[in-house]
Amino acid sequence: MKVYISVDMEGLAGIATWSEVDTGKKESSEVLYEHLKPLLEGLFSSGVKIEHVLISDSHGDGTAIPYKICEEFDRVSLVHGPIRKNYMMSGLDGSFDRVIFLGYHAGIGTKNGIMDHTYSSSLIHNIWINKKRMNEALINAAFAAHHGVPVCMIVGDEALEKELKGELVGKYLFVGTKTGLGRYAAVMKPKKQLFESIRNTASQAAGIPRDELPLYKFDSPVELMIEMKDTVYADLAELIPGIERLDGRTIRFVHNEYPVVFNTIMAIVYVAMAGKDWRP
């Protein structure tokens, strides 16, 4: 079995503010390592033959996960570094058996979602795909499903768990890390209890029959709509071929292939970032 793990930070326990998810800080790497270790321990002790695990360092510039994780666990590789195709899902293809999301968070605009955002808190106000409001878990699950790979486990805040109910249909497992009290405050689960839960849940998730796991797919053509936070960001995004401007802040893109839509989201983010230099 090959397992793909996409790792974010805002949904981890012990995290409530932007200063705590700074990939340049040693403390951030330590928090990631603390959550990853029991997850990998659970997978490799599950009794299922795990041939390979690929971890995608998918928070910020993708430089937060310490390389020592590949030393401690055999058959583990790490996707590391910024500006890459398929960003949060780089390296995933149809050869993988299942996907795990670690440290995922609620979508933008979710009440009591810790640091709620969808791909960019400073540039994007909302994202819809085929008229459905998105979060990063759903966007990335659909990319995995395009390759025929289902989701087996998600670790994140409880606001995300509520968002996913009725969306991911199948026998996947969720581990809640904290209960939000607002955008920058939460009640964190006891550390020892949480890590034991992650370990046990990963072991169980490895054994769920693949055909019982959820595949989250969109009908084609796929329509992407993004409401930017500022009109200048929409000005810039409109320069991308194929982008339609709907109003001052809203843009639209349609394509038959989901991976094209998926990468267009990051293209819009990267292009719009140039507009930050023009803000007063």
C-alpha cells in the first residue's frame, strides 16, 4: 500500500494564531513533527503492508517539516519547498491507495474556525466550485479523486469536521484537535490523549477497504468562482488567459479537467500577490 499525507498547520493542536504557523520558526517544525510521528507510528503498526508514504509539506512555503522524519521512518519521502505544481498535493498519482490530511482547517467564513481561510487569507474572500462553497480539504480531496485515490483520514479542528459532514460520503475517520472559540482562540485537546488518538486512528484508517472510502468528485465542466478580497487582486487575476471578470472582486474560470482548475487557484494566488505592493 502507498499512502499520501498532505500536511497543513492551522488545524494542529497548540496552534491558534499566525505567529504560531511561521515556517521559519523552530517551534513550528517541532509542532508538525509531534503530530506526524504518532500518525506514521499508527500506519506502520497497523498490520497492513505499507510500501511507501509520501508526505507533502503543504503549509506556507512548504519548508516546515523537518527532514529527520524520513530518517526515523523507513519508506517515507518528503515533498519540500515552494512554488510547485499541484502544491498541496504534489507527487500524488493513481498509484497511491489512500490519502490522509493532517492539520487541516475550516474554510473561510466559518464561525469558530481557527484562522479560517481557503488557500489565501489575505487575497481570497471566498471560493466556489460548481456553485458549492469550498474549503481546502474538499478542493484537495477532489484532486485525489480525479486520480482515483480516496481519503481515509483527516486530522483538524472541529469546525472543519462539521463542514465535511454530508460532503465526504464514505467510511473515513476524523480526529478533532481543538474546539474553536473564535478565529484566534480554541480549547486544545490534551496532548497525550490526542496523539494516542491519532496513532490509533491511523492504524484503523490503513485497514479500511478502499472501496468503502469517499471519492469526492465534481461533474465536468468544472466552474471555479473566486471572490477576491480587493479589486486590485481581481484586476491582476483577470490578466490570466481564460479568467472571466464577473464584478469588481469576483472572477470565474471553467475547464473540463479538474487538475487545470486546481492549479489555476494557485496561479491566481501567485499573480494576485503582486497587488500587495500597491496597497496603502
